Amino acid sequence: MTRDQEFEELRPLLFAIAYRLLGSVTDAEDAVQETWLRYDASPTQPTSTKAFLSAVVTRVSIDVLRSARVRRETYVGQWFPEPLLNDPYEDPARSAELADSLSMAALLLLERLSPLERAVFVLRDVFGFGFPEIASAVGRSEAACRQLAVRARHHMESGRPRFETDRRERDELAARFFEALQEGDIEGLQELLAADVQMIGDGGGKAPAFARGVIGAENVARVLASNLPWMVRIGVALEPHEMNGQPGAILRDRDNKVINTLTLDVLDGRIQTIRAVLNPDKLGHLGPVADAWAISREVNRARRPTD
């Protein structure tokens, strides 16, 4: 097998590691490309290509993560990861870990960890790497990596999100929610929302968003019912789609451009959190991006009574 073939075979794993470390599809793809360049330039063939490439993509991602932290400190409003439609990596033996680590809530929890804690947790608890491989990847002793893993696991367990375990029930609830949403059915929406549901938007200062979020079933239902039906009237389409392993949707304008994405946290038969990503910088990997401000203005015009 050639180097190119070996790398392509491992690309899904490398992307999956980088995305969980960085929370960005774009940055993860760049990290994978940088890993290929370093591998291609290496004069020797590693004993384990998987261990070598995983270590390289981890080191590249840690460097990116450290510089990204400075940018995120000055980020306007709530920061969310870039939405991911499909995880390219599959491992039946670790399907639960892979799914849990992909959710928006889990990725936001990972943001609380230091870059090294995050790398050790992802490599160990998500992908099942041994401590000798992890130590080589992050440049620390095995003992230090074990301590990092314990600290990271403690942080993650203390805030670990819980989700609906029955995927069929979860998806049926999401389908009812999106149907009520498009119809502007306030009562129907309220029935599906937890009493203390939160709706939060990430516009990054570049798109309309809920500056401080909306809390409570009645408030969230009214905000949704007063906006989505008007968007539908001007040609906006809601496209249900699994997002980060959770029920979600993409909103597109009449030209099929992406306006924003939605993801739903579902627990105990109710929607607990609704997250909207509207920042155009985080949507480009999903297709051409719409002008959300223009959509907002058009909706407001449509609302005005005509003489």
C-alpha cells in the first residue's frame, strides 16, 4: 500500500480527532492537510502509520487550539462549534463514545479543558488509544497523561449532558417539533419543550441572534411561532437533518443558500436546549451561505400590514 493510500484510509479517523479537538470543520480539514504534508515529507516510514498520523494531527490541533483560545476570548456573543452533518469515522466497538463526544453540549464541555487535557481525553476516552501512544502524541510522560486523563474525566463527568437513549422516540419528537414549528403552532411547540428550555444563538456579531438567549417553554414557543411561519412565507425551507449526532435542521432560503442550523437536546421526552448557528463563517462547509440580515429585513417587511 502506498503512502497516499495509507493516508486516505486513515483520513476519517484523523478528521474525527481534529474536529473534536477544535470544534471547527474548517480547522480540522486544515489540520488533516498539514498532517499529510508532514507525513509526505518524512524520510522514514513509521512502525505504526496510525499512531504516527494520529500523533501528528493531535500536535497540529493543539497548536491551533492554543491560538484559537485567544480569538474565542474576544468572540461576540455565545460561541458554538461548527455544525457537523456526518462523522466520517465509524468504529462499532466505540460507537457510544463517538456519538456522545460529537454533540454540541459535549464539545462545549471540552472547551473548559486545557488543550492537553482535551487531547488526552479525546484520544483515550473517545478513541481508546493506549497511554504510550498518547504520551508520544502530546509530549508528556505516561504518568502525566494518566493524571491529565483523570482531571479531564472529572471535568467532563461533572457536566456531562444526558440525552434521550431511544433514538426512535427522540427522532419522532423532533419531527413533531419541526412540524409544529413550520405551522406556528404555539401550543404544539410548548407541549414538546421542557419547562426550563433554553434557546441560544451563535451569530458571532455577523448575523441576527438571540443576544442573551430565550428561556422557558412559553417564551421559546412564542419566539419560534412568531418567526418561522413568516420565513416560510418568503420561501425559506426547513430541512430536518441529524446534526452532531442529534436531531437538527438546516434552514435554507429560496435560492437554497444556508441561513442557519438548529440542533436539539432531547431528554425525558422533552426538548431541553435549542442551539442555532447563524454565524456565516461557520456555515460555508454546508454550501453557499445566505445573507441572514437580508432575510430578517424581508421577514419584517412581510409582517407589516399593507394598506
